[in-house]
Amino acid sequence: MKTAGLKRKNLAVAIAIGFVAVFATTTALATEVRGHLQQENSGQPVANAKVSLDGTAYTATADKDGNFVFADVPAGSYTVSVSQTGFATTHSALTVGNTGPATVNISLKKVAELKGLIVAANRYDASTMQMDAPNTTNVLSAASLQHTAVHNVAEALGLIPGVNVTNTGSGYFSGIDGAARGEGVYATVRGLPADYDVNLINGVDVAQGMPYSRSVQLSLLPPSGLQTIVMNKTSTADMDGDAIGGTVDFRTPSAYDFAKDMSGSVSVSGRSESRARDYGNSGLGGGFAGDFQTKFGSAKQFGVYASAYYDYRTYVNSEEAAATSAYNDGSWQFAHTDANGNNAPGFDPSKNLSSTGMNVGVVPGYERRYGGNFSFDWKVDETLSTYLRMTYAYAQTTEDTSFTQLIPRNITYNQVGTSNVYTPNIGRIASRYWYETNPEIADLATFQAGGDKTVGGWTISPNVFYSFGDNDRPDHVEIDGREDKYSQTNFAYSGSTLMGYGNGSFPYPQLTPALLAQVNNIPGLYANDDGELTKIYSGQRKGGAKVDFRYDFANGSLSSIQFGAKFTESVRNYTNRDWSTAGINDGVTTLGDLGIFNGTYNSIFPGQYNWKSPKVSESAVSNLIQQYLVSSDLDTCGDSLYANNYNCDTLRGREAVSAIYGKATFNIGNLEIIPGLRFEHTGIQNTYWVVPQDSSGNETLGYFQTNHSVFNEPLPSVFLNYRPTDGSVYRVGLWQSYTRPSLYQLGSSSSVSVSQGVTTITRGNPNLKAIEATNLDFSGQWSNDNGGYASVAGFYKHLSHYIYDAGGGQANSNTNGAGTVFYKTPENGGNGRVYGIELDTHQKFKFLPEPFDGLGVSFNATRQNTKVNLGVPGFQNEEMQSAPKFMANAEVFYEKNGFSLNLSYHYTSAWLANYDQLNEGAPWDDLWIRPIKRLDLHAGYAFNNGLQVDFSISNLAKNYSYWAHIGRQSLVISDIVDTGMTSLLTVKYNF
């Protein structure tokens, strides 16, 4: 009876509420508003535009025919605001009467400029941005980032045609150590090195914290918290001119990118790495993220957006490093030689290689990242809007490498019959062990404030900005042990190579029983010393201001003019200091006696090499070093004076860039013509340490010295865009760009040596020229009403004064001078060229009957060629670094009713990593990266209540993530990294 009473009571309440609602509706005299959007000139409908009634919660999105509806709008006067990518924002007056529906027809003016930092929520928005842009761009939307298996921004860029993602670079990310992290770090665009790109966050130049280049470590940034990634492959006059490769803008949302007045999300994630589980570790990781936005004020004139994230990962990966051993320890020979071990006449050296040693390692690591974004917007009135943007990203990585080393000794050469052709014979193999850490603390932050003010046809946009970035390697420690510290007899060996090769050319060391017993007993090796400590700090602080002026003409073929100025000043600091403890020479102490081991991996490379490897306590090694370290152990550059060792690898640089530009936009029918001119002046002052010698060749106390570099670059451009229909555009662009040399090449530390009356000064070169490029781009883009998009682009770049990535060494080092004084400095190379073609297509099969209308495919591919003259004899026709000839992404997807399924395949052909890896003075020993293949899977479901679940697997087939080899056609001497498969589960709630 009580239940029945409650039902009657609830019914009465419902009836009462219904009467109140009817009464309220009647007194408000609400009615319906119907509208239509069309283009000003052509009359074509404008679809997917955002329409709102200012000062109210009424919002709508125009359908494909340009129509929209507001229901139950009370009588009164309103302002209708319409915004859509590629069109000028429009405001129209509307009066809603007491009876009958109200109608409004609005014409939108198409503009060539993408005003402001527009963000893309889905693939449709992204393709629309690409179509409307005045230059060639690729856009990744929030949905694109969400529906992939990538785990950071660098990897996300690999989805874009013409972009190669690398997991190695310069500095302490070079070679196999960087690759062992198992994640993308840099992105190269259209065959150009990563430091030929400009990286922006919300339009702000980010600081470049890497020690030896102008690259930015993109692995800092996770996909969460980003709304759009815009890759500009051509540069108009209003963009920074030092972008030969491309300009990447990572955009975070503001409150006005959301339809609701208040919304947000929270998410949690978990991850698992299969290679760690192969070692018996969990390989687990996870994180959480959240964002919130609100618009408030009497007219919703204030908007606030904030996001934050935290994530971590644990990993254990595998390394086989014969190429590293060949470079560091001379563990290679020619398979056929002359009597002195040189390449035998008649044999191609690149195909005549023998691997005589190797390193095999276990790489455990831990990485944690956190950060967030904040934006504040104030729409003061219809003519003035202001904003504040802040972003911050932090990453801390702890990584260890435990290398078991097999190093050849006592090499002799045996003649084959009477042929005068010899083969090497390894007299013995030295068994050694090397442990090092690769810690890193990196951060990247941007701050900016600005606004947009319209006065008549003028738009004035001032902006001030600041950014800082650091890439530090604090407390890097090393320790090693060796069996042959006191005896040079073990382990006897006989053979021309250490390796045999199995399926897929994977190398297998041929171990004698004695060697096998030794590699299973690393703690028994003699301790060489009590360890080595290195501290590296590298960072940049960058700030400045800019102002842009634009005037839009109401009539005539001249649509707009734009001009502006920008000033940026940055300060760069880099220090590297190294301490080595004294050797242990008691003939008794072993690595096991040092107390640094805390367990064992039963297999050093599961599935390939099954001998053991010890687990090392990093804290134990660090404590051991601190226990025995004294100030005189400082030996950064091997100098005899403490002050010289303390300062010899120190660099400070101040760089100031001033720029002015002007451009115009002409509209002649369906043709847009955008000529422009930019001029950039750069002044750089470097401060570095000089280590001198007296006339007798004795080292003397050093001192700081400065040098200066100046670059003046006029950068003309012209772009033609022909838009015969709303769904097509054809572009041609011709422009000039450049890249300044890295500060390290301009002003690295200097040393002075004297020998037999000849003085040689080794230093950076402040007279290096900027790398200059003349660029030509032509493309066509098409879209349809069925969720389809396609583009074809061709490009050509002619480069002058090329400089390659030499890491911490001099690029194209050359000695010149006269008399008794000579200078050894980096030098510019010669000319280069890059050309290629890109294809990008996406189609959702909306025309199919349900449920198949959710199916779709996407595909992009790039075919490119690069040639460059390094300026070194024998290296006049080299390919560029990190520039594969072919790249492709293919995807099959299903998206319907909240469900999404994506199966994607990524392929990158072989590419050149380092020139002249073995210092043989010829290109046959370049280091190449074997083709990369990766299959990824994503599945997700968005519930109606705001809950969303996504699951992704990266590298489903567990292909090797890195395989480098010496010689383009040879796999005999290889470095290989196995990082396995990564699974990621994310649960997100949107409110």
C-alpha cells in the first residue's frame, strides 16, 4: 500500500510539473527559428558551421545543405553568430516574434587565411582545414589521435604523409641507446633532418633544449591534451622562415572550441609491454588525465580551459650491438684482405665485411611524464578578444644498459693458397662487461598572451611569448669489468668471424665452451675501476613579441593585405663534465665483490641468446662512485689542469632574430594569388672555453672566448590557389627558406695544440653559412559529401651550403690555414636536392547500406629522393640522413553508433642514419636503418552516458623496432633492438 501511495504522489507531481511547463511555454511565446547559410559569391550552402545566439545557450550545427534550426526560442531580439573554418565570422541581427517561425538567411565570406588557432575535433574538421588553408598542410584531429595506437606526439606525426619518425638522433639519443627506449623521438619532414623544422605550440616557437642541434624532443608530449596537430609543408610570408622541412603546430583547445557552456573529462589508463614480460618483469604502466572548460559572464564573454596528465611506463628491452662494437671497439674485419688486412683488390668493401665481435644487452627503464595546458579567453566586445595560453610538459627517464661484450684480439691474416688474398683469423676473444645508465630529465613550457582587435577593415593581433626547454643527463654512471685485465691469453679462438647467421640474417655468436661459461659468470670478471660519472645539462630560454596587421577589402580583386614584425631572443647553455675513478689493480677484486648486483636475468636476449645477465642496482653503482670519487678525478677532456677539464665542454649562446614581412591576397574569380616577402636578421654570440698550449706544447690555463655570427635572409614567396568548386583546390607555391647552423657548430669549445712549431686551433666556425633552400610545391585536394577526401602533392627543394647532423663532432671537419697556424673547423657542404610525391586519401563508405556504412579506408604514401654534396671527397652524391625513399600508412576502420575499430599498417623503407660510420673515408660504410614494419590495432566504444573505452595494441606482430647495419647492402654487422608489443587501455568519462 505504501508503494501505491508513492506512485500516486509521483504522478501528481509529474502532472503539476507538466502544467507549469505548459504555462511557462505559453507566457514566453516561444517559437522556432530556421536559418540557411550560403557562400557570399557562389550561393553554395555552407555545411557544418557553428551557429549560436549570443548571450544564450542556443547552439546548432548547419547540415550538409546549410540549414539549421533553433527550437523554442522566446520572443525578442538576438544576434546570430556563425563561425566556420575558411570563412569570416559573421554576426546577424534577428527578431523573434510572438507567432510563427522566424527565418534568417546568412551569407558567409570565404577567406584565404586561417585566422587564429583553429582546432579540429574530427576527421571532417581536419580535412576542411586542409582544404581552406592558403598553403599545403596536413591536419591530425583529436579523433585521429584517439583512434591510433601511438603513445606520444612524435609517433602521431608518423601518420602524416612525408613524415619519418626516428627513435634515434644526436647527442645522448644517438644510435642504439636512444632506440632502446622503444618510442619515437624526432620527426623528419620531406627528407629533411629534424632540426630543419620549426616546432610550435599554439603558434609559439618552442625552446630547443638538445645539446648539439636545433631539434626538439617531441617524445615529451603525449597525445592527450592536444586537440589538433597542423603540419605546414609550405611557408607563407607570415610564418617563420627557418623551416626548410616544415612547421609543426601543436594546438590545444580553448573553451570556445566546445559547444557546451561547461564540460570536461577524466580518464585513466593502463599499459603493458610484452618484452618486459619476456624477461619476467611486469612491464606495467598507466596514468590519468583530465580537462575542464567553462564559459561564463553575462554574455559568456569569459572562457577557461585547463587540462592535466600523468603517466608512466616500465620496460625491459633487448639489444644486439655488433655495429656499435665495430665502431667503438674495432670489432670488424674485411672477409677477404691483403696481407695487411686491407680490403682485397676486386672486392666490393660494402659486401666484404666480417663481424668479429659484439655487445649484447638488457635495457630496463622507467619513464614518467606529467604536464598540462591552460587557456583563458576574454571576448571584451564584438571588436576585441584577448587570450592567455600556457603549456608545460615534463619527462624523467631512468634507463640502464648491461652489455656483455665479446671483443676480438690477436688478429692475424692467413693467405688463401697462393692467391694473394687473405682471410682474418681471430686469435682470441676478450670477454668483458659494461654497465651504463642513460638518465634524462626533460621539460618544455610555453607562455603567451595576445589579442585580436578589429577597427573597420583592420585586424590588429599583438602577441608576447616565452618558452623554456631542458634536456639534461644528470648523474650518468658507468662501470666495467674484464677477464683480460691481467692476462692476454684467454679465450683462445680460431676463425675469420665470430658470427653465424640464422633466419632473417639474425646474428648468432659462435661461442666456445669456455666463452659460454664466462658469459654466464659476469660477476667473476675483474673490476676495472670504481666507476665513472658524467653530468650533462642543456637548455634554452626563448622569448619575444610579434604584431600582425591585416586589412580586409570589401570590394575589388585585392582581398586583403597583411604585414607585421617579430622579435625573438634566446639564451642557450650547455655543460658536460666527466669524472673517472682510479683503476682497481689488486688482481683480486671482481665485479661481484663490489656489491652492485641484485639478481639475474635468465636470458640476456629471450628467444635468441640464452645465457644469463646480472641485474644491476643503479644506486649501488652511484654510491660506489661517490665513495671513491675525488676532485682530481675530473677528466672531461683529458686535460691536466682542473679548470680546463671543468670548463672545456661548456657553451653559452645568445641568439636574436628580428623579422618583418608583408603579403597580399588577390581573388580573381576562383583564383587566389598570395605574394609575400619576409626578411629575417639573426645575430648570434657564442661563448666557449679555450684550452691553449705554450710554444713547447705544454697545456696552460684556459679562458672563455666569444665569437659572433650574423645571418641576413630575404625570403620571397608566391602562392596560387585555384578553387573551382567547394570540394576542390589546386595549389602552386614557390618560396625561399633557410636553417641556421646549430650553436654547437658555430661556437663549440676550442683547443690549441703545438707540434714541431705548427699551431693547430680546433674550434667552431662562426663563419658557417645558413642552409638555404628554394622550394616548389604543387598539389590538388578534393573532398566529397560522403566522407571522402584525397590529395596529391609534388615537391622539389634545392639546397645550398648543406650541413649534416654530426652529433657532438664537427660537421665536414676541415683544416685550413697558412704558415705555422692552421684551423680545424666545421665547414658547409655543397648543394643538395629533395623531390618527391605524396598521396593521401580517406573514404568512409556512407553510401553502403547499414550497418556497412560505418566502414572506411585511408591510405597515404610518399615517394621521395634526396641527394646532397657533403663537401668531402668521395661524399658528393650522398642521400640525406633520416630520409627513406618510401613511406606508407594504410588503415581499415569501422566507425558507427559510438563503436570504432582501426587496423593500421605502417611501412618505412631503409634510410641512412650516419655517414662513414667506421671512419674509412668512403660512403660504403655508412650506417643504414633497415625497413620498419608495424601493425597496430585500436578498438573503442563511446557510451551514451559519456563513458568511453579505448584499447590499442602497437606493433601487433612484434617486429624489431630498430635494425641498423653498416653498408647499405649488408646485414653482416648489425645493431638490433627488440621492444616487443605494447598494449594500452584507456577509460574516459566525458561530462
